[in-house]
Amino acid sequence: MILTRTPRQLGVDVLGTLGIMFLMATGVTAQAAGNEVEKASSQPVAGPGDYTVINGKVDQGTYDGYIAYTRSCMACHGPDGLGSSFAPSLIQAAERRSFGDFSHTVASGLEIQPGRVMPSFADDEYVLNNIENIYSYMKARGAGDLGRGRPKVIEEEVAANKNNGEQD
Amino acid sequence: MLRYPGLVMTAAGLMAASLAHANQNQLDLQQNPDFWATQLGNYQGNRYSQLDQINRDNVQDLRAQWQFSTGVLRGHEGGPLYVGDGRLYIHTPFPNKVFALDLEDEGRIVWSYEPDQDSRVIPVYCCDTVNRGLAYADGKLFLNQGDNTVIALDAESGELLWEAENGDHTEGETMTMSPLVVHDKVIVGNSGGEFGVRGHLTAYNVETGEMEWRGYSQGSDDEVLLDPETTTMLGEPIGEADLGISTWPEGEWERGGGAPWGWVTYDPELDLIYYGTGNPGTWNPEQRTIDGEPADNKWAITVFARDPNTGETKWVYQKVPFDEWDYDGVNENQLIDVEFEGEQRKGLAIIDRTGFGFLMDRESGELLVAEKFAPETNWADSYDLETGRPNVSEEFSTFRQGVDVNTTNICPTAMGAKNMQPSAYSPETGLLYAGINRICMNYEPFETEYVAGQPYVGATLTMMPAPTQEGDMEGRMGSFIAWDPVAGETVWEIDERFAVWSGALATAGDLAFYGTLEGYMKAVDIESGEELWRFKTPSGIIGNINTFQHEGKQYIGVLSGVGGWAGIGLAAGLEDPEEGLGAVSAFSALKDYTELGGILTVFALPDA
């Protein structure tokens, strides 16, 4: 059974530390999801490429992007988006390409030259459902906000705070 | 070579006459130390040469004579063949070009051949579009194309003689292994363990390309070509029928992997071929359980001894029942004669993906030795020689730790402590020489669904250099070792920055050779491991180092051209698990040392 990952729960734009602190201060929990975040931060509805990083931890969507990348893209594009001897870095691809362009390539594939081919993922529901997440993960990597390896999810911290009774 | 029609006719006549014993030609060529007629040097897989013109005393004078670009950028595995006709025969990764190069004219192209293949096969390869080389017999070259076509070419002209369809890339099948010619059959195996294919080894008639037999890696005994009454496992009859079905959950054997994508070796006296099968289908072990408990998933990760005439299985040994780490069992089975506990034994030695060095009796299939050659190996403490089973460590069992749980610091990595890079064996020293990987991993299984032609992996993994001990090179990811297969001990070890992914060579010149991922070809003293010579080729070496003699001059040839799983996994360097997120990697990135590009380099002594 294909695991379709839940769509992004923390729908925030690239906020940087200040924005994050604002969010935390208003006590928005991950469970509260998009609506309250949107209200609280006055940000437009989150788009592809958005991500949140706090102390190396990421929102659920970006985490899902890491997982989807590692499951479906790493075999050619190398660990952590860094590229390999077989296929280029997707971090650079996400930096240089619009989301429309990026998702088009994922869905349609590419034939750069004979013998250099990227397959189409149009039939892969899991990848299609995660293109935005993968793009966000790559944007976070490209901006230097997220390092290598498997990130932790902010949710866990919020959950921990919850246990400490720190949420409002 | 001249191309008079008369010569061609004579050659054709010879071929017809030798039909019944087509391998006699291959055997004769192997026995001439001047030739390198099969990828592993001989049927036994020893990669040993009796040539000693290049030796311990003069190797520092070894020079590159000429180089040849293949025009292909992907990972170049395998190596050149020399059968005494003044030419080198080489191949490339996809599109699988074949070249006949004139050895007397610094690699002038005598002929070239390029198959017309559907490029949609490219994404179906698991780990780069590699090919491990040509086979030769009786004036014919045999090649396994990536699109599952087996072809025979006339070595004289490059003309296509026949082609046979061995599989379907739309189902995830590819071919990367090098065929082996035994008798009048060319023996080939498929690839595609990451796409849920069903592994099979198949024999085609060398003259006609007709299929002679096919033995599957799972399914009914009839399809595996075994008889539970007569086929043995560790010296005893298997007993139970159809284990290739009953050791899987319902229907899972149909996508049960076990692709034999590695090397095949052959014992002409026992008339048996030996090869290993790959990982069992999905990397998520939970999906291969029966009633929630581990199941053996036979016959994945199994050494098969088969009769090359019929394909019937003489014995089997499953190295890893119920794989939880992707430890494909395809490593070459080195056929060596050894003294074991005071007795002469027909041995079979494996420097295995699992980190264990095995010694078996190749006649009876008994397990004699199983010791770690990579001391960091922790997925199993040891092997029970009676049952042949590993004593798996629960801490590193990805099944016990569970689905969606990241089991950390498992050694070796899924790449194995040794991957496809074939080892060498010197009958003079009695030691095996092998490039190995010193890499560990975190592994997280997840539930996956089978879709024909799509990856069927079901685990994510991250890799890190193996822990070092005092005296080891800091952060090293590979070594070149001399291994005593009887004592089960490493005799010497040279650490390398990256995994050593090239095939080794041992010679009567008291030398061992290997290549590095940065692109160095190195010669070391076979006794001590002391480095005596090195040369930097233009790209990383994942090919095999072969040697041959033409008109009294010894040559060494190697394909460089980085790629394969090594290139994919190591290009960017590995993360340091001890470092915080965002830290600059403490470990070397391969892309800082080398770039793509297939080159053949031919070496010789200047005054020879």
C-alpha cells in the first residue's frame, strides 16, 4: 500500500527565527494547523517552497519532503539532495527552477541527451503527492537553514511543550 | 588481423567442428598465461596471472602507454579481454558499446558496435547503468545489454550473430552482469532486485542463442531446478518440497528478487557452476514475514551450485535467510584448493557482502569457516557452522526494531562490506586480495506497494563511515585487504579514503593491484601490502585490473570512469553522525576528487 503522507500541517512562509518566535509566542500548535497560522501570521496560504526550521527541526511537510526524497529521489540524486555521479543536485535544481518547472520535470521526466534520462513520476502517486514537500525540503537545504540527514519534526517539540503545560 | 574471406571460412569451419566442446576454446585460452580471456581471469574466478615481467623489482618503471576514451560517461565496471589476436575487446555502460582496439597501434579502433536500445531502460537500473563486461569463446563475443538482450558478435568483424531476449525492462528487469561461457552455453543472470523482479539464471546456446534452461531463484522446485531428495543444503538433502514458495508470505515470491547479477564461476572437474543470488524483493522485512514472524525467503542470498548442462541444482547454501539489510549474496565464489584441518579440500571462498569471509567445500556445500573480515560488522555476531545461520543481533535487526523505526549504526551498510568488486587469489600465498567498503548505515523500513516497473524498495537509509580502531586512517571508507580464507584472518590491510570498488589483480610478479575511487591505480607488494607504485587515471576506478602479454610484452589494462552505487552514494561525502545538523561534513566527498568519463589506460614497462 502506498503511504500517502499527510499534507503540510504547518503552513507558514519562510519566516526566519523572528517569525518563528512570533508563532511560538502566540501559542499556535502544529495540531491547530493552517488556519490559525494563517490568521496569526497574516501570511498568505502556504505555497510550495515554504518551510519552517526551528533549531534544526522542521515542519511536518518539510520532513515528509525529506522522507519522500530519500525514498524516491536519492537513488539517483544522492543523499540529502547533494547530487551524485549519476544525477545532479536537486538543491540547485530547486534554487534555479520555479515550482511549476520543478514539478513539471518530476511529472514528465527529462531526456537531456541520449543515455541521460530522468524517468517520469506521473504514475507515482506518492511522489506526486509530495512534490511540494520535496521542493520545500530542497529550498530549506539550499538556503542553508537545514543540514544533512534526517531532521526532527517541530511537532515533537510542541508536543513536549504541551506535556510541560507551556501551551496556552 | 587481415580479413581474407578464406580465413573467415576457416574460422567458421572450426566453429562447426568444435560445437560439442565450445568451452574447450575458453579453457585453452585461460591456460595460456599470455591471455586474459574471461573477466575473472579463469573459470575459478582467481584473477591471478602467472606473468612476472612486471614485478616487485621493476614496477616503479611501469608507464601508461596509451589511453582511449570510450565516449561514455557512466560508471565503467569490468575490464578488457585479450585472447591473443592483437586486440583488446572492451565494452561500456549503457548504451553498451563494444570496441575492438588494435593493441599494436595504440588502440586504433578496428571495429565498434553500438546496440540500439530503448533509453527507457535507464531509470530501471538500480545504481547507474553499469555493465561488467564481455565474454569470449570460439571467435564470438557475448554481451548482456541493459535492455535484457543477450547478443553474440563475431569478434573478427563486430557483426551481430544472434540476439536473445532475457527479460522485460517494463517489469523492472535489466542486465548488468558479465556472461560466462561453459560448454556450448552462455550463462547469464538478470538484475532488478530493487524493482521486485524474479531472479533467474539462464543458459543460451552459444551458436544459436536458443534458451537451453532457466533456473529461478524462488518458486516451485521445478522452476528453481532442484530436487529436494537429491539437492543438498550443508551436506544433507533439502527434504522439504517447494521451499521457494512456502518460505514466503502468499504470492510474495513472485516479486522475490534474488537476482543473480554478480559473477559466475565454474569448476571444470566437478562440472559445476557457482553463483549467488541477490536480496529478496522489498527491503522492508516485515512484508516478507509469515504470520508476523521471520521467514527464510528462499532462495534469495543463496549460493547455488548447478550443473551447467541442465541447470539442475547440486547444492544450495543460504547465507542470509530473511534479509533485513539488503545484503545481496552475489559476491564471487572463488574456487580454491586448500588444506583445511590437515585435509585437502576443494574450497570455495567468499569475501561476502555481509562482512563475513566464508570458506565452503565446493563439492559437498559444507560450511567450514565464517569469520569477519570487516571487524565493524555488527548485524550478526557470528555464524553457526552447523546450521549455517547467522546469529543476528537484535539491536541491529531492522525487523525487530520495526517498520518506520530508524535502526541506527548497522555495519556494514547495504552496499555491503564488499560489493561487486571481484577479489583476486594467489595460489602462491594462499591469500585472497580484495577491495572492501568500511561504511555503516541507519536503515528504516517502510511499507511499500508493488507496481510493475516501479522501485520496490521499502526502506530509507543513510550512510556513515565505519568506526575506526587505533592505527586506522581517520574517516576512511574503504580498505584493500589480504585475507587468509582458511584461518579466517586479515593478514594485512591498507586503508583508503573511499570504498575500494575496483576488481583486484594478483600476479606471479609478487604484486597485487587495485584501483581507487579517486582514480589511482596502485601496485603493492603481495607479501606486505607496501605500496610500490601508483598512477592517477582521469576518473575514479570501479573497473577491474586485467593483465596479458602480447609479443613478449606484458600489459596491464584498466577501465576508469567513476559511477555505480559508489559514485551515487559517495559523490557528496557522507554525514558525520556525531556532528550537529548543518555541520560541514567531516568526511571526504568524492566529487572533490574526480569526475565522470570512461577511459581505458594500458600500461607496460618502457623497455620490455
